[in-house]
Amino acid sequence: SHIASKMKTLLLLAILLLSHSAINAAPLPVIARQSLVLNVPRRGKAAAATTNASSATKPASTAIIEGLKNTLASGLAAACSKTLLAPFDTIKTVQQDIKGGTSLKLMEAARKVMARPGGMFNLYAGLGVSVLGAMPSVGLYFGVYSYCKRTIGPTFVKRFGSEREDGKEQFCSDRAWQTFSIALSAAIGNTVASFSRVPYEVVKQSLQTGQYPSTANALSTMWKQGGMRSFFPLGSVSIQMVRDIPYAVFTLLSYEYIKENWVLKKSVDDPNNRWLRDMIAGATAGGIGSYLTNPFDVIKTRLQTTDIAGAALYGGSISKCA
């Protein structure tokens, strides 16, 4: 399951981050001159005066506007990526759903899926509900992340970093606050978005594992069996957060680091290939996040594909499922 998961995640992050780069692109000379995440000014009175003047001219809603732009970009990118990567996602889910200590290789899982009535079209099982569910949840996540990153970071720098007004020595370096703000923003964004992901993930994975022949049948049967509870199996929300939050922190920290130390520096001299560097950075960061959180992803799949009748198997316990 790790191979399919990694391939899916690499392509997903590349598409998402490339879309963000395209919609939020700014002139490269401006980006190169600015501090990359927190817009931390240089020390000194002249720099402070320049910063204050520029701050006065900037609208107070900049962070909100950027958050909305990221919401739109990531929502559209999610729809495209879910469509392109549906076969990998289905194979990964089937591999992770195998219980009893057995396992399936990539091609074995693919053949098992295509052996069902419908053939190769089963590789796209749950695509409709996946796209409709992913657009708002991914958009919400990146919107919240972008807003938090633009507000939390500068706040910490102003109160505890190089811009402290109380005359005390800064608590730690601005770069450390930058890293902390990225991790905290990613955690906040995924905490908000994880709850909205559970229902469509449960329906999608039930379709991918062949429990229901169609989306309509899945929705009606699940509602008759347990009402709203069917869409939130025991432990499903907690494992979604346990998987999503570390994944987002690892991925976005890796991406921001690669972007700062490679993408932007190289793009000053070669701006035409910025899109390619963004894809490489996104793929690398996605691979890191996927590799580190793959065990949680397996547990998530098994908890979320257990129906009401089989809920006693794990009882919603992450540790028992592991």
C-alpha cells in the first residue's frame, strides 16, 4: 500500500502546489528581496520606518484575500488531482483494507479491483463523491493555512522576535518563529478541515472496496443502517486528525524549506522553469509526508471501512486497530 500511497501523494502535492504557484504568482524580483514567509524587516530605524510606511498603505484584509485565493486554487486543484489519481487511490485503499496479516502487491490489488463487474471502471469508484467532498475540504484547509501563516508568524515576531517593543531580548530567532508558525498553521488548518473530510472519505472508501455498487446505493443503505452515525464511524474523526495533522506539518515544513532554499533562489536566475521546481518541491515534500504517516493512513482506512455491524471489531480504538 505504501507504493500506491506514495505515488498518489507525490502527484497530488505537485498538482496542488503548482496550482497555488500559478494563481498566487508574484514578480520574482520582489519575492527574492522579501523575507520568504514572515516578511521580517531588516533591523534598524530606516528599515523600521520603511516597514511602517508600507504597512500603512497595505489593506488590512490582505491575509483574508490571500486565504480566499488559496481556497479557490486548492479547491480547483483538488478536483483535478482526484480525477487524475483516482486509480492509485483505489488501489491503495484495497491494499490497506486487507486484514489478517496478508498483503497485496500493486498489480495484485489492481487485478482484484478490475475483476469486479465493471472492469477497469472500478478503478474510478467513488470519484464523484471524492471530488465533491475534496473541493471544499481542501479549499478550507489551504485557506485557513494561508491566513494563519500570514497572521501568526508576524505576530510572534513582533511580540517575541526581532521587533519586540518592550526592549527585551528576543526569545528565539525569527527563523525559528517562521518554522513554528508554518507548523502551527498547518495543524490549525487540518484541525478545521479534518472533520469535513470524514463523511466523503467513508463513502469513497466503501465504494472503492466494493461494499456498494453505486454512490446512490451507498448513501441510501448507510443512512438506513445507522443514519448520520454511518458517515462518522467510531474513531473516524480522531484517526483522520491523527493522520492529517502530522502529514500537513511534515509536508508543508518540507515544502517551505525546499522553496526557500532552492526554488526561489534558483528562480532569480532562471524564472522560466519556476513551475518545474514547484512540482519537484511539492513531490519531494509529499513523499516525505506520505512516508512518515503511512501507518496512520492504513489505520484510517480500516477504521473508516468498518460498517455499523462490524464496529465491534475495533471499537473505534486506534491502538486496537494498530
